[in-house]
Amino acid sequence: MSTKFFTNSNGNTLLSKFEGVFQYTTVHAFDALVGYFRASGYFRLQEWLTKVPEIRILVGINVDPLIQHAHQQGLQFIGRSDEARKAALKTFADDIQKAEYSKQVEDGIIWFVDRVASGQIKVKAHPSQRLHSKIYIFRPEVFNKHNSGSVITGSSNLSASGLEHNFEFNVELKDYDDVAFATSTFEELWQQSIDILPADIATTVRKKTYLGDPDTPLTPYELFIKLLMQYFGKAVDYDPSSASDLPTGFKRLKYQVDAVNDGYRKMMKHYGFFLADVVGLGKTIVGTLIARRYLVHLRTTEYIGRALIITPPALETNWKEAIKKFSLAHIGHYDVITNGSLHKLPHAAEDYDLIIVDEAHKFRNDTAEMYGDLQRLCKTPTRRVLPNGQKDRKRVILISATPLNNRPQDIANQVYLFQDAKDSTLEVANLQHFFRQHIDAYDKLKKQKSTSIVRSEVKRIYADIRDKVLEPIIVRRTRTDLKVHELYKQDLEEQGIRFPHVGKPDKILYQLPPALEQLFDETMHALTRELTYNRYRAIQHLTEPKKSKYRYADRISLSLAQIMRVLLVKRIDSSFHAFRISLRRFCDATGAMVKMFEQGKIYIAPKLSITEYVMAGQEDELEALMLDLQLTDPSIEICTPDEFLPKFLEGLKADLIILERLMQGWDAVDSQDPKLDEFLQRLEPELFDPARNYKQKLVIFSEAKDTTSYLHQELAKHSKRRVLVVDSTNRAAMMPVVRENFDANFTGVKKDDYDIIIATEVLAEGINLHRSNVILNYDTPWNSTRLMQRIGRVNRIGSEAPQVFVFNFFPTAQVNSNIELEHKAFMKLQAFHEALGEDSEVYSPDEETGTFGLFDKKLEDERDKRLDYLMLLRKLRDEDPELFRRIRSLPLRARTARKGLPSPDPGTTLTYLRNAHRDIFYASHPDGALEEMSFLEAVTKFEALPDEPAFGLPEHHHGQVRAATTEFSRQVQREASRPQAVTTKLPPQEKRALAFLDACLSLPFLDAGEQQLLRAAKGAIVRGQYVGLQRDINKLHQSHKTTRLVPTALIHALLAILGKYALSTDAVAATNPHHKETEDVLPDIDTEPDIIISESFIA
């Protein structure tokens, strides 16, 4: 069918029409009436427009914002030419910034600007209305009825999409009357319009676009500074108002102000963040300031917010005092609870808008009930309704000085408190997939014998986690950062604040006499190589059907045996006194079970002290009690010997022989305690040396309560020093005494009733003990997390001593040479390492395998090298504000070339790309390889001195930048497709839960609300919203297999489980059972990144 209309379909495009007109007719004048500038359009027509003598382009602009701006100023907008001209030029500049990044497009834009400058092309803007019509008039030099030319009108703008790609509706008219009418109308509009002067366009291109001024190219230094400005954003602007109105006695510290600003931005963007300043830098104050800022923000929306602070019991008083001093109650509501009270919240979960979790690393185990309670709380929407009708999400602050000193799985679990595992707001959308790879790689290292390989791989794993996941959601400053950066250092000095120097730990080697050393080594071998620990593996050795009653019997039994092994190894390290007590308990428990076998009845009751009943000969009372409790506790069993595998009793008897032998050996040396002797010998001359011990106060830590009690008794016999002992049994009562005697920041009447405080781990976190500056670790803190937490008690804001001294005990043999002495100690340390296994694992890339940083490593904080560059940027802003403003005003896509550098190789291009969720740096190499870099890797390559010259862009530049943008888009597509991955790619646990929900959805008696809730649960599983949801569903499914429930009872139980979770019905559509599942679901999203800067290297 013949028609004058065309729609860009089947090759019949506007571009082909243009080409036909220009190719087969002689066009003298080309007039275009368009809605907006599009550089891509002129580039496509450059070849043909070159031959046209007269070109006029009339642009319509959107005057609505101009009218609104005028009204705001009390003016009337009547075709204001200056505003219209600015708007048209801004549109032109914006288009160039978004144009395809290619040499051809840039040449086309420059050609257009040159033609405007020469007068061949004239441009005007119409100020009074937005021109929706698009008209293209082609006229010959002699225009009349016999030589009329043509006109095209329709929906297509003069852009790449309008010329070829979009579905448009256009018509070409060749009648003289039609062309004449279009020409007359165009002339009328042209006369009403405002000139866009050639100089204006040239200036716009030079000053407002990345094409810049060819006579003054950007230097590498200017590009380097532009990179820093773009990367750090608003962080460069120090905003003291975020910490304004501080209570009396609090100082406005610049590093804390920065932490408040940075943390608040990250919390608002990602719904949560880690506040991870190292111990002693005032995280409670920073957290309180951010809470106050957020509650103030909520109040400005006429909503009164509520914050919940979850804290260890030892820190509860600190938080309540901070909140009171900062007057949070005047801004909103708040509650403070201990981390064991999540099951009894003061208010409903939806009442809370902000959750602060102190010592958040305690919530790293996703199988713990406490973790499930916290995740459900954090992911329950608030009562606040947003303008779009949806309920607002909670904000979460996780406070932990050691977020990276955990396994990858632990870090993932903490991130999942405010991010969905497969649909995050971070650059890694599918966090579950990302962490799975790193968890697997980490687990493989446990079998790797080469310490150098382990160390390098651990560093690589954690660097990737830090750069791709934690960096956008963490705020961390170390003491080293505060010392080396002038802004912070000077501020602290001016306010009279200093941090003591923490040097290399002093090791105290206590020497074991030959006989005791032999017993020590034999004991370690028995604990780690000989004992079966069958006393704690009873359910593992049950025969069927009894064993099937206990789910995960093997795993639970092995875990209990491992816990007991670790406990005994730690006790022998803590003190021989504590070890004897633990060894006796284990021996009694094993003997009691052997006795039960002899009597023909074996009692299994996890919640009862069976050993005490058996050892006291009270089996009858025990049996009566168990029979009574069996009615309510299904885990209780009374078994007969033939219900166990034969090797169980064999292992018990073998263990009992070993344990009794060990008890005999240790009872024989009961009077020997070389560790205590060494401690008492060094107490006054070293630990209380006035040259070291500034305030004559000593802090002693031990994990074992038996050890702390023992030390207290022995000090009472051998020393006149006044001793305070704190453990879990008296912590609450003793906290006022601790603060009065050991907290330098205590504002009440300070006392001096005690010289020594001996504490278990209950005082190892969050407590101020910094009237002392000497710490003795009586037993070994087996990873750097615990060590740094202990040291942090005395290394805090307000410390007065110039140095902190740390002493660690290590066992060794009696030898003559100091070198041999240390070697023997090292060998025993290695034995502990192997015995403790995962409990002492190298969680941090900064730890040294085998020594854990305790034996030969200086206790220096790591530095945040990003801060170096932030401070460099702030220094430039202060010292050369004019240069700073000029570089800040430079448009994106800034670029330059460098020459003669050893690295990167000539022919390489560096590109910095960004979209709403991620920043990526690429190095495009001459061989076509693309290397993704972290910020720190990239910035060292971009870094330049002010006097380094710039060079022209090489031929490879544009192609390599495009290669980087293409790879970026592919990555975004891959990440975006993962949350929509089909169920065949889901982990088995999730697939089972989804299949069970599908089966339940097929039941005919479900009402619409119940069906919607089940589909919402499917959506939550697909997104990875709750770690425990699929686990709870699968438990119900497994229980149903064992004990069949009628369908109504099954659904009732399922709905009870789902009722514990805040499930959104927004995602129901995503889990429609009728949708087609394919392996590669690529969502239709805009993946094109912004090109921030690029830099090419030439020979």
C-alpha cells in the first residue's frame, strides 16, 4: 500500500528520507523546527548539511520552570530573552554531556559549532511556548510552484532515536501550498524568537561541556583533583552544624563531626551502616548525634520518631546517660534494652524508626534466635507513611570496632540486618551470590598448609569484601588516622586531647620445670589427639529409631565435643588451678555416664545436671523427675545400653582412663604454679613500676571465672594491693564502683579504693578503665579482636598516660638460651593454635598466622588511606579556593592524556564510571583486557603533581572508554538479573521452602488474604529478605513429614510462622507461579553509566 506516512519501521526511517532528499534534490535552504537540541542528530546529518548553504534551526524550550522562577521573584515572565537563551544553551550543553562517547560524534559537534560561528547555521530559541511540532523544510534556491521542495512533519525530533530507533509517525509533503504554509509559519516563529549567538554556543561548549577549550587542555593534576571531588562528594565539606548544641562537658571534635556527616549520608542512602571507629574513639557519642539528627529530620515532617538502642548489659548505663545528656527525649522517643531482651520489646516493632545495635558483632550467627529476632525487628516497616503511600523502612546503625575481624559469613549476616540478600541497594545487588563465593574460598583455606598462601588469600578476600560491600556502608577512623592528618591532629591538640602510644606487647614467659612441662605436653596431646569426648556425643551414637528423634544429632554432638575440647585447652592456658577444676568436672561427667551403663539406664536430659544426681547416688529421684518432665520436654530420654552403638561405651571407658591418669598427674603437682610465681615476682617491680604505671592501677583480664577468683585469693595472701574482682555474677552491682575507681571520664566523685581490677570478658567491651594504663592478659586473647577490645579499655578519649603497656603470658620450657626460650614458647603457641582451630582462626588479614599478633607484632591501628586523599582535597580547598572552585565547576567526562610514566603501560586508558548504585574504575589495556580496580588502586595511578603537562588524546582513547562503559553495563545487567534468577539456581533450602509454599497454595480452602500472605513469603525468600524464613518453613515441612498434620492444622501452623515476619505484598507479582522461568532473565533497565573522568597514557 502506497502512503506518504512513515514510522521508522522496515528501514523506512526519517534518516533515510533525509538522505534521499539531500541526495536527489538540490537543497539550498534547510529549516528545522524542533523541540530541543540533540547533538546526535546533527552528527548523523553532517555529511549532507555540509553542502547546504543556508541552515536555520529553531528550538522550542520548556518555559514552565522559567515562569515559576519569575513568579517566585514577584516578576512576570513575558518572553524574557536572557532566561530563554540560558535555557536553550543549557539544553545544548546537557545533550553534549549525554551524547555517545565517540570521536565521530565529537567531530560532528565541533563541526556544528564551527558552522554556527561561520554563519552557515543560524540558531534561535522560541521563548513563549514549548514547540511540540517538528517540521523540516527543504527548499531550492528558486522556490515556486514549479520548484517547491518538500516538508516533513510529525513526531520525530532531530536526534538519533528520532531519526532511526523510535517508533515515530511522520509524513512527507511535496505540494507547493503545504511547503509554502510551513515556510510562512516558520518565518513567523523565527521572527518571534531569540538569537543564540555564535559566541554563546562556542562559550557553552568550552566552559559547560567536556569538549572544553582545545587551547587549554586539562592537566593530569586537575583531573586527579576532579576524581577526588567526585569520589568524596559532600564529605569534603566539613559541616560542624551536625554536632552543634553539645551538652556541657562534651567537645566538638572534627573527626566525630565527619563521622556523623558520613554516617548519616550512608544510613539515609542504604538504610543502615557500620559505625566502626576503633575502640576508645567515642562511638556512643557519634551514634547518639546521628540518632538526634535523624529524629530531628523526622520531626520536620511532622512525625515523632522513636529510636531503640540495643546494648550489652555493661553498656546500658552509658547509653542512658548519653541519651539524657543529648536530650533525645525532647526530639522524639527512645528505649534502651539489653541484647538479651529482644523477645520482649517495650513497644511494637513497627513503632521504631531507628535501631542502634552496640557491639553488633554479637549478632553474627544467623542460626541464633537472638539474630532472628533482631533481623525481623530491623526489617519491619515503620508506621511512617511516605508520600508514595508506602511505609518507610527502618534505619539501622551497627556499632562494632571490629567488623572485618569476622568470617565472611558473619559479615554477611550483619549486612543482612538492613539489606536484602538478593536485592540490595549496594553496587553488588545479589549479596548472597557475592558472599557465597568468598565463603567458599575462605573455607578452602582451612585445608591450606602454606601460611603465605593463606595470608595472601585472606587479604584478597577481605579486600574484595571491603571495597565492594563494606566501603559504601562503613564509617571507620583509627588512632593512626587521627595522628597523621593535620585537621584532626591539630583539633585534638587544641582541645587538649591525646591518645597514648601503644607499643609492642611485653611477653612474660613462665618456665615449666621438666616434670611439669612433660605433663603439660602430654595433656595437650591427650586433649587434642586421644580423647573422644564421647560424654558429649551420646545422641550421635544412638541407634535407630531413637536417633531420628534428634535432628542434626551428628552435627550437634561434634559441636559439643569441639566446645569441650576448646574449653579445656583454654583452661590450661588460663591457669592450672582453673584447668584442674574443669578437668575434674569432665572426669566426673564421664564416670557418671559409665556408671549409668553399668546400671542399665542412660539418662539424656540436656537441661538437667545428670552428673550431680548420679555422683550423689540419687538415680531414683533423677528417674522420677525425668519421667515427669518427659511429658513437656521431648528431648528427655531414658535409654538402655543396647540402644547405643558399641563404640560409644568403648570411647567412654577409654576417655575415663585417660582423664583419671591426667587427674593423678595434675594432683601430684598441685603445689606448683610457675605462672602465678612469675606474676607475683613481677607485680611490684614491673607491673607497678612508677615509671610505667602512671596512676598505680593495674587491669588484669582472664576468660575464666575460676582463674579470677584464684588470683584474688592468692593476691590476698601475697600482696597488700587492694583488689576488685568483676565477673558475670556481680557485674551489675560493681559497675558504680568500677566507674568511680577506674573511669577517667567519670563526672562524679572519683575514688581510689582499689589498685587492681581483675575481670572476665564482661568488662572487655565498651567500659572505661583508663585511669589505668597497664594491662595484663593473664590468659591469651586468641584473636586480635579480643586483644584490641581489651586494650581499648585503657586506650580511650581522656587517657592521661603517655603510653599504654600490654603484658601477655606464655608458657615455655626451662632452657638456658633466650632464643631457645622464645622458640619453645612459640612451639607451645602453635600447639594452642592447632588445638583451638576455628576459635583462634585468622579472621583478620592483619593477623599473623600462629602468633595472632600477640607475640611479635606492634599493636598499631591500620590506616584508612582514603582519608589521606580526603585531607589532601580539604587542604587544596583551604589553600587555593579559586583553583578548587574552578576544578569543581568542570563538567563530567573530563579527560586528558599523560606521557612518559613507567605505569600504567602506554596504550592504557583509565576510566571512572558511575550510576546510582556503584562507582567502578577500569583500566583498559592495549591488548583489550579490562581490569577492574578499587578506588585506592585507581587513585594511585591518577595521582599527579601540579606541574605535570597534558597531552592530546590518542587514537585508542575513545574505543577504550567505550569498552569500559560496555563492561559496566554488562555487569549491571548481570547483577540486575540475579535477584530474578530462576528457582533452579536457588540454594536447596530456599527451593524446598518455595516448593512447600507452592504445595500449600494449591489447597482449595485458603482465602484470598492467606494466599496473598503465602505469595508474599515467596517474594521475601526470592529477595533474601529474612535469613530465618525459609529455615522455619522447612522445619515445619520436616515436622509434617514425621507427624502428619491435617491440611487445616498445617496451614494454621504455617500462618503462625509467617505472622512472625513483616511480609510485604508488593513483591507478590514477582513470584507469580505462571511466569515463565528462564536461565537468563535480563530486566529492561537503563544500564548506561555516567563517565566521570578518563585518562589515557601514551609513549
